[in-house]
Amino acid sequence: MAILSGSLDKSANRSTTSKNSPLPRDIGPKYTYPEPEEPPKEEPKPWVLQVDGSTTKEASGAGLILTSPKGQRLSYVLSFEFKATNNEAEYEALVVGLELAKAVGANHVLAKNDSQLVVGQVLGEYTVKEEVMQKYLDKVKAQVAKLQSFDIIKIPREENIEVDYLAKLATAKEDAIPRNTLVRYLELPSIFAPDVRVQVIHYSNSWTGPIVDYITNGTLPNDNVKARQLKIRAAKYLMMGDVLYRRSFSLPYLRCLTMAESTRAMEEVHQGVYGDHQGGRMLAYKLLRLGYYWPSMQKDCNSMVQKCEKCQRFANIIHGSPTVLTPLKGPWPFAQWGVDLIGPLPMAAGQVHHAIIAVDYFTKWVEAKALATITAEVIIDFLWKFIISQFGLP
């Protein structure tokens, strides 16, 4: 029985380890893989808007600086053609700054201001009692509603020095404003002016088309030389929203205009409401100060001024010479002479066949004498009698 049971045990063991029998599923170590963790979403960095107002007995104005998350800055001087209090000037700068931020494609804005009243009213901490202040607050809320996020904080006046300088420039005389400062003139308060709508510009059929395609999509020409040239040109430009701007050394970013827009801009600045029919060079410089750019602006401005009918009819008559004038080399009459010998000439009375000629450089006066022989004594005698004795020592 013992042997039988042993054989049965062996057969049982062999049957459980047969090659044809499948292995149990629970044999082997079990591994559990953790679910991948999603990386934390980075909060978008806001555009920083700094504003400040200034009011004097003679004028009112404001200044603003809009800084992108990458450090690109837009600065404006706002000159008001209407009377405003200091708080109204602060609100005007805030409204214009929010409009500018939306125009360049900003969706997250952080405003900084040193006015406790304006900051408190916008945050709802202070009540608004005056009707004008309520209109300004409603205007600010209407602009804030167009953004995804907005916040405003109060900063000390010491941290707002640069914007305060721009605000003081707005109330200064026009000749005191530096040339590289962009000035915007407001005829009416923003609470009475209609909302400004920004139109999307299509650059496909313009000189800016290749630059915009490269900046937005990385599109390059097939030609390697043209592709390299486009990369070098595009380094001077940047996109803000759907608008192309050109970087400048001393001026703020210049908005690039298409050919159709440049024609209208030249007409408005040259002969519009505020146009004074300036020359081509001054017209191009004025357009640059207003913040516009296109490659052929100097040539186009000169061409437009030459074709302006009113400039041709009523401009001052130019009394310049139609030909190029030859500069005079002589400092005063008979101070410098040119002497030359000519000949031989046909024989004349006295057997003269040469001539000596002297010409004054200033008056073109001519002295001449026929000569029979050419010697040093004859030349000295001519200079003494015909030049020195009559006109003095050259």
C-alpha cells in the first residue's frame, strides 16, 4: 500500500507538471503602474499697465506704460484738449491703457496706480458719489469685461516715477517734449467719445505678407538666399495680436502700414484737419513720430507733396537757379588769378605769334597781351604792368 500510494503521488506530481497543462495565471509577481500625473498648468503672466495723471491751471494730461510679459514696452503721453481734474486724468489714462492693451491682444492685465481713490473705486472698496466718476467707473468696467482677467493694485508714488514724468510732459509746452516721445491728443473725455473698434488687418497682399507668414507660421521662401534675407529682415519686426510692428532704436514700436493705409495716412497728415501742407521730409518725420512705418515712406511722401495741387498753387515761389551753380574759388575780387600762354598763333604785326592771358577767378576779368618772344623778363613785365600795378598784389 505504501508503494502504491507513493506511485500515485508521483503520477499525481507528474500530471500537475505536464508540458501540456497550462500554468496558473496567478504565478509570477504582479506590478502596478501609477497613473501619469498631469503637469501643473502655468498661470499666464499678465501685461502690466502703469498710469498716472497730471493737472495744472493751464493744461491736463496723463501718461501710461504698457509692458508685455516678455518685457516689450509701449509708452504714451496723453494730452487733453479739455479741462479735467486729477482723478479724471487718472481714469482717462486707465481707460486708454485698457483699450491699448486689448488692441495689442492682451487678455490678462495688471494695472498699477498711485491714486488710492481710483484703485478703491475700481475694486469696490470706495463708494462713488459724483456722477462723472460713476461714468468713468462704468467705462473702466466695460473695458475690463473684454479681458479674461484683471487686477489693479496701489503702488507708492516712488515706484511710479517714470509714468509720473510722462504725465508731467503732457502738461508741459510742446517744445519741451522730447522728439522720441509718442504723444496722443484727446479732444473729448472718453466717457463722451464712442468706443474704439479695432479692425483686423490682412497683410497677405502687402509688403508685410512674407514677414508676417515667417513670424506666425515660420514660412520661408524656397530660395536659400531669399530665406536668409527674410530672416534678417524679420528680426526687426514683431507681432502684437494681429498687428505687425517694427522695432526702433529711439522711438516706440512703429505700426506697419499697407500701401492703401499709407496713402490715407499721408493724406490725413498732409492735408487733413490738422494738416499744414508740410514738405516731403517733414511729412515723413511727422508720420514716424505718430508711430507709423513702411519701407518707402520718404520716397512716397516726396512724391505726394510734388503732386499736391494746393502746394503747387499757393506755395512760395522758389527763386533757386534751375541749373547747378559752380562755386567760386576766389575769396574776393582780384585775389587769385589764372595765367596761361597760348600759341603759336598766325603771325601778326610786330612778329607776334603768342599771347599771355590772365583771368581773375572771382570776377572772370581778363587781361591779355600778344608776345613776339616768350622769356622770363616778358612775363614779369606783363604781371607788373597789367595785374599788380592795376589791381594790387594777388
